[in-house]
Amino acid sequence: MYNFKDFNIADWFSFYRIMAVPLLLGLILVGEREWFSWMLLISYSTDAIDGFLARKLKITSARGSQLDSLGDQVTLIIGLVGLYFFENTFIMENYLLIIIVFVPYLIQMAIAFAKYGKATAFHTYLAKLSAITQGVFILWLLFLGPVYWLFYTMIVVGVLETVEEITLIFMYDNWVEDVKGYFWALKDKRRLVNNNNQ
């Protein structure tokens, strides 16, 4: 069991994203699109800040990776909920493409929980690119309206990232954090050690 003193400054930025969800949900329910958009922008900004601080201060940890991933997941979900309420026409017109991305993501989560008992925290380059494109698209849509080339880019990157995550789950017998991507995993000593112990 963790004590509050165990958490560092980077962890608290991740906590902020998680704790902001009820506030964001409340703003959705009262129809405050502008406030929701600005608060969501702050949440996305903390994602960049916590990773930077963790690396800069050399305070990365498995716990921090899990918190960061959870913060990313809940921020994405509340962002999509916001889009459903504030940009319902766009969502309804493009729901099939959104499902193409979201269903494999749910499958990936299910595989991770079945194998590791928790979500992955690989934090690959592709995952970071996917998070950036998702954040930029959602915020752009909320503030300025739809840009379809950005939407399609988000879809493609999201599918590729999910496929890579699923591939990595099958490559690693035990939960690990911070894998840059598939090609880095091929040379990762943690994977090689796990496999050699079989």
C-alpha cells in the first residue's frame, strides 16, 4: 500500500488528470462547452509535463508509468464523452471509423488485464504520437470545428498503435514499462531474460 509521501511531483500531475474527470463530467452535464474545452486542454498539457519532469528529475518508476497510463486513458475517455455531447453530429456521421479504433483498443485492454492483471504502460513512440494526434484533434474539434485530414491521421495512428501494443503484450511474458516500440523490444534484455527463463 502506498503512502502519500511515496508520490513525487510527476505522479501528482498524473493524479490531476484522474481527479479532473469528475469536474470535466460536471461541465459536460451543465453544457459548459468552453470551460470543458479549456479544462481538457489543461489535462492534456499535464500529460506532457509529468513525463518531462519524470525524465528530467530521474524519478521514473513502474508506479508512475501506471499512473501516467491511467491518466491518459481517463482523459481520452472523458474527451470522447465531451465530443459525444458537444459534437454529436460529427460523432454520429463518423461513428464507424471511431468504432474501428475503439473496439481494438478495448480488446487490447482485455488482453493486458487477462495476462498481467493491469493495463500496459509501454509508452512507445507510437503511443505518444497517437496520444498527441488524439489530443490535438479533440481540442481542435472543440475549439474550431472538424479537420478531416487530422481525424483520418488520428484513426490510422490509433489503429497502428493498438496493433503494436497487442504485439508487445504477446512478446513480453511479464509486465514491463517503457518499451520504445516493436523494434526496440526485439533487443530488449527484459524480454530475452523472460523468454530464456521458460
